[in-house]
Amino acid sequence: MNDERARALEARASDAQRENRESGGRPGQRLAVRLSELHDLGTGRLDAAKVAEYLKIPLKQLSEALGRNYSTVHRTPSAVGLQEPLCAIKRSLVILEDVLGDRSSALIWLNSPHPDLGQRTPLDVILEGRVQVIEEMLQGALEGIPS
């Protein structure tokens, strides 16, 4: 991780700690999980079906983007093997909701053509299995680094 990115992450952590204090939070108090509706309540893991529902896309389409067999994902949507790519998607969604304020604005951004993506939509890039491109673009924007 480069120094600039590390400083930006430290600043975000510091901001989160400050917000926790300002909202009456005390050390040791439970932290809120962002977008908890994307998690399986039984396991706590991310659930591909819930992520697909959030994105308003068919689970089959998300399964293909994850490079996984649809019937397997349908049968075990919160499988351990799905967590890494689902976490990358969730990180992007959290950034979008933080910056844009709500789910509907995040979905509008995801479905709008972007010049840095060759006029493709960010959702199209995610569905091509390239969520890291969107994640890096959003992280760079947070750090003030143009894409």
C-alpha cells in the first residue's frame, strides 16, 4: 500500500472514530456494520442473492460476474468462496452510499455511463468481473486522485 493511500485510510479511520465520539459512542461500544442488509443473518457472511437484489440484477448475472456457477451460488449464496469478490462489491457500495447519501443515488451512479470507463456504466464493468476497477476509481476519488 503506498504512503498516500495509507494516510487516506488513516484519515478515514480517524474520521470514523471522531464521528463515533460525537454521536455519543464510547470505546468498546458495538460498531455498526454498513449495509448489513447484504449479509446472511445466520452466518454473518455476505449473501450473493442479497447483493444481486440490492443492485437490482438477476442472481445469474452476478454469478457470472463472480465467475461462479449459478446453481452453486443459488444453493449457497453466502459461501466462504464468494466472500472476497462480494466484499469488493460491498466496499464500492459503501463508498457510494457515503459519498452520494443513499441507495437510489448509488444505483443511478452505477447505471450511468462514465467517460473514464469508455462510456460503459460502472455496473457493466462490475458485471464483467472487474469490480477492482470501480473500487480503485472510487478509492482514488476519495483520496483526491483523478481517475
